[in-house]
Amino acid sequence: MPTDPLVSRTLVDAGGLLALCIGGAIGLVLVRVLIALIRRFAHTRSHPMREAFVRSIMTPSLILGYLLGARASLRWIDVEPSLLADVRMGIRVVIVLLVAWGTMRAASTAGELARTNLHTRGRVSVAMLVPVTVRVVRWLTIAVAVLGVLAQFGVDVTHLVTGLGIGGIAVALAAQKTLENLFGGLSVVLDQPLRPGDSCRIGSVKGVVEEIGLRSTRLRTADQTVVSLPNSMVATAEIENMSVRTGLRYRMVLPVRPNAPADALESCTHALVGLMKDEPMLNAATIGVHVLGWNGGILEVECTATTTTSGSEFAPLRERLTIALLREVEAKGLSLSGK
């Protein structure tokens, strides 16, 4: 049953307008108290990101609180039933729009904060998805707000939502490849097997990642050409990321004269191990020198190790180390086979 007004007032007299204003003011004060409590318990002063988020929703929240308070005050105002229904419907429409406005402001603020945080942490690829996500949230919010407003005017939105769902399925089927690339891009960005600037091999294509987009990933090859790979393929391909290597494998097989004396050969292998251990750019735990045996009348000695560098220093290191090993073999009197 409707609540009887305490005093007979209408919307056209000063008493009715005063009651509306008082109700709105009470709602405004309650929202301000709620925001103050949120700031206190969330410690927003020491967390600028939280403070920015609270500020983004403050204005819509205050207006919403005023309207809710004004709507509550209608219980104590004598309003003609048809006019009361129209006023309440108008307030509901404004509330829907305010909630949509606050949601979009909150999404924008959250997006900016997330993008800044991701850039700070070096996750540039993931940061690229933030504006797209914010845009999707905005359009969804607008769509829900439109349906909410239409529902307040008595429009049956059930059939409209059903029609939109069928249309969405048709669009999804027509854009199947595009959606595959989109979700493939999301998979690559979120899983992060690659980042811009990484040297990698994707399938049979080898190059440096220039860009990871929503539809394709672009590689700069050694021939300075750009290869665009669909993200649907990248998400399922075998990816080898050379930029995350902690070192490179060094391997050299030295051919020794087949009639080398065993004692001289043993002394030579120990000397080669010592020489490699003196190289600071080799991981000492991975150094190995082994006599493989005869191959085509040549006695082979294998020298292996893992470097502590994976950059441009590897080529000079390989050259320097190979020459040093050859000199050590010659110094031990085990000349290389002249075959």
C-alpha cells in the first residue's frame, strides 16, 4: 500500500518542492559519507590509483544519491497518481543513464591506470589491449543503457535482445577468420611467448618481432623484409624465442693425427679443459673435452661448452677460442691431419 503523506503537499507548492530538496540533500549527504568511508578504509590517500578511481565515479554517484533521496521523498508528497508514475519513470531513466555514465568513467580511469602500470612493468603488448577493452566496455554499457531506457518506457526488450543475439551469431559466422585472428592475438599477448624486439622463429619464418597486432604479428627478416603472420597461426605454431636464451652452445671438433700417442692425447685433453676454464665467458660447469674416436682415418676430439652470453659477443668469442684450441693442439705436438 502506498504511504500516506504526513502533510498534504503537492509538487507545485513550496512545501512539496522543499520536501524534494530535503530528500535529495539527505541522499547527497549519505553518498558523501559512503565515499568518505570508502576512502578511509581503502587508504586512497596513500594509493593514487585508488583515489583516481574514486574521483572518476564521484560526480555520477552524488547525482545518483540526490535523485534517490528525492525519489524517496515522494512518499510524503501528495501527487496525482499519473503524474507520480511519470515522475518516477523519469527518475528511473535518469538513474539508468547515471549508472551508465559512471560505469564508462570508471572503465576509462581503470584503463588508463592499467595501461600506465603495464607500461611501467614493460608489458607493452598487453597494454595495447587496454584501449580495445575499454572501448568494448563502453559500447556494451551504452547498449545496456539503451535497453534499460526502452524498458522504462514500456518497450518489450526481450524480442529485441533475441534479434540482436541472432544477428550477432550471423556476424560471428561471417567473420570467423577475423575472430580466430583476434582470439589468437589475445592468446599471444596474454601468454607473452613473444615481445616486440625479440629475435624468434615462428614455424619456418625467422626474424625480429616488430609488432604484435590484434590480427597479425609482423617479423623483420634477415633480408630486411616484413612478414605478416596471422595470429591464429602464431597461437598454434611452434615458437622459438632466441632473445630469452641465457647462453649459446659452443662446439668444435678438432681433427688430430690418427697415430697420436695415448699419453700425449690425454695430456692434450687436460690442457684443452684448462684453457677453456680460463675463458670467463664460458660456463665452467658445462665444459667438456672428449675423444670421439676415428672418423674416416682422422682422430676427432670434441670440445663443448655453454657461453654466458647470447649477444654479439659470441662470434668473437668463438673465433678467439677456436684459435686458442688449435694452438694448444699444435703445442702438444699433435699436428692436425693434412687430409
